[in-house]
Amino acid sequence: MKSLKSYRRITVKIGSALLVDRSSGLKRDWLTSLANDIAVLADAGAEVLVVSSGAIALGRTILGLGKRALKLEESQAAAAVGQIALAGAWSDALGKDGLKSGQILLTLGDTEERRRYLNARATISTLLKMKAVPVINENDTVATSEIRYGDNDRLAARVATMMGADLLVLLSDIDGLYTAPPAKDPGAKFIPVVDRITPDIEAMAGAAASELSRGGMRTKLDAGKIANAAGTAMIITSGTRLSPLMAIERGERATFFKPSANPVKGYKTWIAGQLEPAGRLTVDAGAIGALKSGKSLLPAGVKLVSGNFSRGDTVAILSPEGREIARGLVAYDAADAVRIAGLKTAEIENVLGYEARSAMIHRDDLVVSLAGDQVEG
């Protein structure tokens, strides 16, 4: 694993349990040590983006809400109180090291909808040009369960790929990936390097261990798939110690996930990183072969259509066994896609009553994922 100082742009994600103590609130000494780490990297020429959890947890502490389950409106109120306190804490901590900071609050739609994605990217890019550290969090004051990321691991991966970061660091309460959850299996073995996130690697993931956190190893691997596909390396390491980034520099335990050898570029990074497809198209073996060779997906190769999607939505393409092999922007609404599935191009006009596109998904709007590596369609 090479030095963090050798990376050009680094996204660092901090979990709630690292930043907020359930009884005393914000862990200021820890935050100060992390700010010092960020200053060291900035002095070395790296641009650092922070994805910080903790707004709801901190607001819960400030409002004295205890550990009970919160109603949606209570969580949103706690986030409102926590966000302002969290932003102030980051500003103070980074300011002591001579760094400016800016707060960015995102919802799922801000990275899933193309125009808002570009707007968010432009704002963050401008902050970086101005030598300010973007501090990013999900906007929990307005997001509901239906329109949220659900965890900041995947949000961090989306931010990293959106901004072209070459490294994503997930600071967690565990020091890396093991063959099984170590809390449940004393014989679990540590894995220092992951070449590719395969189904076997995914099978090693456990569930979240803290009530302050919505994430777990599974969401971290989801983040890794998004990041690695775009050419971003990822590190999972413990953030429970002081100066956790410099701990990586010292060679303390961490798991390094290698970026894809065939990364998705530009516009296709957005397609590949979509978190929840609007629908799914199951295709036959012939279509899989065509996709592997860089061709468009034609209706003839589609065997099953599911979901309520509109033209231009992102859909997942599945093998006959149900494994996702690609994603793309579909050229038809769901109702028309059902009608033309399995048809040859010459038959489409007779069924729909108008001259239509020959491809269900054009190759320019496709990102193919085969054998764990994502390549441009």
C-alpha cells in the first residue's frame, strides 16, 4: 500500500460512532487529531474531501433524546440541530490548522439526477479550487427512507467517483475486511489486499455493529464496487485511534481494495454509480455476448422486463441466473419495453405503431460489469 501523500485527491468517510460519544457528545480530541492529519495531507499537495456522519447522533445528544428509537420527524429535527453543531466543529478543527471548510448537504437525488449531479460536482470543485475542505453529509433534515442513501459509505463512494478522487478511505470501528465478522468468529482471518470484489468477498460481509451507525461491512463493499469501478482505490481501516490517517501512513492494519484495471470514465461513471436501478431487464446468452463485445442491447435479447421505469432511467441488466452484468439508460418506457421484448428490430414498428429506436439500450449509454470488472460498453 503506497503512502497517502502520493494520492492527488482523497475522500475520507467518518462514521457516527467515531465522532460522537453516546453520553458526552462530540469527540473533540479525536476530531482535532483527524484535522491535523488532513492538514498534513494538504501540505503534501493532496486535496481532501470529508464525508462526515454524525448529525443525527450529535443532535440526539444535544437534545437529550437518549437511545430510544426516533420517529422520522424527530430524526430530522435531531439532524437539524446536529448539522449546525457538526459544521461548526469541523470549521473550528480545520481552522486551527489554517484550513478553510465548506458544508455540502446532499440528498439521493442530488447524485442520481444528472443535472443536480453536475451542479453538486461544480460546487465541490469550486471549493477545492479555493483550497477549502468540503465537508459533506446526507441532508437528513429532508431525506426520508424512500429517498435516502441509508448509509454514508455509499454516499462517500458516489462523492469520490463524482469528483474523480483516486482514493476513498472508510474510517470504521473495524480495522479492515476479514473472512468472517471477527466479533462472531474468533477464527476469522484478516485480508490485507482485495484485487476484486467477487461474490466470495461479498459473502464475508456482516451487519452493522453499532446503533449509531446504519452501515456495516456489506455497505462498505457496495461502496468499494462503486469506487473501484471508476478507478478509485479504497481503504477500510479503524478510525477508533487518534490520527487515523497517519496510522495508515505508519503501516497499521488496513485493507486495500485495488481499483479496476478498466475504469469507467466520465459520463459513464454516473451511470455505473447509480445506487438503485429503476427497473431490470433479464437477457439471454446471446445478448451477454453482444454486450461483452461492445454492442448495444437489442430488444431481441431481452427475455423479461420488470419495474416501472421511464425512458432515460437507469436499469440493471441481468443474466438468466439473475446476476447483474450491466447498467444503462433505457430508451423505452416500461410498458413499451414489455411489448417489444424478444422482438427483432424489423418487428418493433408494427407492434408500437411508430418507427422506434433499434436498441433497448444504446452502447453509448451502457456500462458492462463482467467477472467483477466494469468496462465501458
